Amino acid sequence: MPENRLLACFAHPDDEAFPVGGALAAHASRGVRVRLVTATLGEEGEIRQEGAATRETLGEIRRVELACAVSALGLAEHTVWDYRDSGMAGTPANNHPRALVNADAAQIVERLVLEIRRFRPQVVLTFEEGGLYGHPDHIAISKHTTQAFHQAADPSAFPEQLVDGVEPHAPARLFYSARNKGFRQTWALKLREAGIDVPLPSPERAEEGNPPEEIHLDLDVEAHLENKMACILCHRTQVAADWPYHRVPREVTAAILGREQYIRAHPPVGPGEKVPGDFFHGL
């Protein structure tokens, strides 16, 4: 039987951690070969621990953090591209000439098509179309990955790639990482109930997420919670020193970090169809 392969395409270091770390660890532990593509170094991220980095060194520090995270999840391989973090919508970083959102879309799709043709995954994973919370880079990588997913099997798309054994390839499934609508409010309330004084999200941020009818899979990843938490903690610049999940009972952490939501974008989910937690089920 051919080796099961999953290609995960995201924008920043830590995108593989918070929303999908459990699923990646779970599949890797079952022998799935997972390759991670990260489009930027996350240069516009916060520095949440004093002394962890400077604005000038943050990108390279995050490269090291990402390597740590990949190891914690048991992923087979990863690559970091040379685009720049575009920052949140409406910030000056959106205008940087190397920002991911300013890159030539056809070029990015071409690179992703080549990744698919070389790695030959049965499953591709990226963000849902809204980028979880509207981050421009998340939206961009979702759009470009989706286009590449559908073009990789077409021999007329980027035919110059088809040399040295590279052939068209059609992955079987495309999954999107999603969040339940209101997830920020839900998480904050769970932490408050456990005695952690965290602020509630602003009204506009409290509404972020996908409505329940769009979610196809609410995945229990508690069995890999320790892997996921280790992966998150590798991203030291992005984790505050008073990270709350060290200070609550494990069941509270599991109720928040131990569940992940997914949309199966392709093939479409039929009426009444149940999407299994194994992305490769039936392949």
C-alpha cells in the first residue's frame, strides 16, 4: 500500500500549533508522513516574553521555534518560504513589498502545485477561507492552497514542472482548519470558571469563527494534548509567561486545546455524512 501523506500549508510559525497541532500529532503517530509548508517567518508577531527576541531578530528566532514545534509534533519534514508576514489587516506591514499578500498569486500557486506533485499527498490541510479570524495571510494561503489542490492534477497547469519524474497528482481530500463561532468567548469563560482572570474578547472578536452548520468535524485530540502543548510552548515568543493552561486542571485545558474543528472542502460532504477523525479513512 502507498504511504499515507499529508501536506499542511500555513502562513506563520505557530499556525501548525494552536489550531491543528493535535490532528498533526495524531496522524504522525499513526505513521502518516506529514510535510509542513510555512510561507513566512511571522515577523509581525508579538513578543510575549521579555528578552525572547527583538523586532529585528524575531523572524529568525521564530524559525528556530518552528523547528522545535515540528519535532514536538513528530512531523517528517518542513520548509519555510521567503515571503514576509503581512501583519493584521489595516496595518503598515500590509504594504511591505515582500509581504505574502503582495506576492504574485500565480507564483505562489505554482510553488504549491510543485509541492503537491513532488510530495504526492492524499490529504492537503490549510485554513478555512476566512483565515480563522480574518488574518490576511491566513486568507491568502487558504486561497492559494485551494487553487493548487485543484490544479496539481492538470498536466496543462505549469507543464514545465513535469520533468525528472515529477508528474501530475490529484490529492483525494482537502481539509480546512476552522473554529466554532464564538470560540474566544467560550474559551475565556472556561478559564474564568477555573479561576483564571482573563479578559473577555471585544464584541466584534467574540463573534469570530464558523457557524455550526459549516463545521464537519469536531475532533477530540486529547490523547495528543501533551504533544500539542509542547509544540505550542516551543513558540516561546508567542506564549505569555503567565500562559493559563499551566495553571488549570488538565480537563479544562483538554476542553479548550483538546478539541479542533475542521471543514472538509473536497470532496463535498453529503447530506447526513459523518466525517471520520482519521483524514485518511477509506483511502
